[in-house]
Amino acid sequence: MPLNYQNQLSVLKDILSEHQSDCCGTVSECEQMERLAKSMLANAQTKEEVKKTLENIYYYSQTGKGSSELNQYIQTNQANLTQWMDDLHTLS
């Protein structure tokens, strides 16, 4: 059963929150965030103001899954993760 928009948003927030709080993650989490962001960007329900944040998360996920030092990459992006979490809570 496919996830609806609110479920996708919830899962995306959960993974971002884990990356933010734990400063570590997995390639499969990056792949899942990439799929979620791509799906949400294609959804007509997605507000215009959220799209830039989703694009940034998509890029972060793509780069992260190819990183040889994923945990270091996540650590380097802590400020971005905080901003994206704020954006998703505010704009969604």
C-alpha cells in the first residue's frame, strides 16, 4: 500500500530527525529519503514553499548515499538538517 502525502512527510521528518540527533545514518536511509523527496516533489499537493526544501533534501540524500564517509557527511550537514526540519514543521 503506497504512503499518502502526510505519511511520506512523517517518515521523511523521522529520518531527518535521526540524522540530526544521532549524527549518523545508513545508505538505505539516504535512498529512502531520496525516494520520498522525489515522490513529494511530483505530488500536486506539495506546497511551492516546501519544494526548495525537498530539492535540498533530495540532493543531500543523493550525495550522502555515495559518500565514503556518510557519518562525517551527516555531521557536516547538521545546520542544514536543523533548517530543513524547521522548514518542514513550519511549511507543511
